[in-house]
Amino acid sequence: MKIINFAEQRSLVNQYMMELRDENIQKDMMRFRTNIKRIGEIAAYEISKTLDYKVKDTKTCLGTAQSNVVAEDLVLATILRAGLPLHQGLHEFFDHAENAFVSAYRKYISEENFKIHIEYIAAPIIEGKTLILADPMLATGASMELAYEALLTKGTPKKIHLVSVIASRQAIELIKEKFPEDTTLWVAAIDDVINEHKYIVPGLGDAGDLAFGEKEG
């Protein structure tokens, strides 16, 4: 698996990450969503450099121009609800892509133990297409793995790009094990630790709650 870590680059992503982590700035839900969306936009632009292109003729009022346009069929997939701002950023750039949505949540058995449950999937056929799967927080990697397994019921993609805001080292090891070798992970930061509640440390907290408000239960 190839890993592109934006934190290792000179990039505005680092400014957005600082604001996402800041417990005072992140009280502004709109700014929190906007910063995640921005990371999605930057990731989309960087992914676009790796895609296959074809030449297309376009008629203007004065003649004909040639342009290089994406030659791959794209499917943008996200995990509800936390993934929506990241998905929006990707979709701003890949606005001709098909879209898929998977709902995944933690069902707690005890305070520290839970299972990931998939309850909903809405997706096109992905057979032979390029799948871009977004989940902002890769803590254990289990949600990403189960979402991918659910999407495989719609076919096997030709190529896979995973997009995340923060990933833990543990999640990356799971992704390496469960996804094809030629998968690419695009991530804005990698943190070393997950705590006993399976949250990334230092991380930024619960991305879904910070983006959309705390949920009951």
C-alpha cells in the first residue's frame, strides 16, 4: 500500500489540521466542517494527478480545442455521518463521479468494547471502476474495512484510493492487511496512539459530533 501523508509536505493542509485539532477553534462547527471539506478538495486535486486521461475535442465559437479529461469511471464513497464534509470536498472536484454511502456505527457492549455495525448502503455498480473511499478518522480501521466489504457486494473496483484526515498506526496496519496491495491512502496526519476507548491520541475527538453536534446514545 502506498501512503501519502500531507503532514510531511509543505501544504496548507497543516494549517487546517492545526485548526481541526484546536479545542477552541473546533467549537465552531461550520469552520470544522469547512476545514475537513478543504482537506477533501486538496486530496481530490492530488488524486487527480494519478488518474488516466484521454484527449477530448471541444468546439468553441472560433475553432476546436483539445483537452485532457479523466478517462476513469469514478465512484466516491463515504461512511456516514462523519465522512460527509470530506465527501463534499472530494465531490467539489470530482463532480461527475458516481456516489456511494455506507452507514457504520459503534455498538457498545461495554464502556470500552464495541462492534462496528453496517446498517445501510446505497451504491452504484463499482465493477472495474476507481473507488475513492473517505472516512475522516481511521482509529482501528474496522469501519473502513467493513464499508469496503459492503461495497464489494456491488462489484470489484479496478483501483482504490482511501482518504482520511487522521489515521493511527494500528489502523494503517489493518488496512495494509485487508486491502489490495496497490491501494493508496491519502491522509492529512498520522498519530501513533489509540486509547482504551479506541479514539486516536492526540487526534481531535469525535469528528461526527464536532461536525454535526453530539448524538444521543
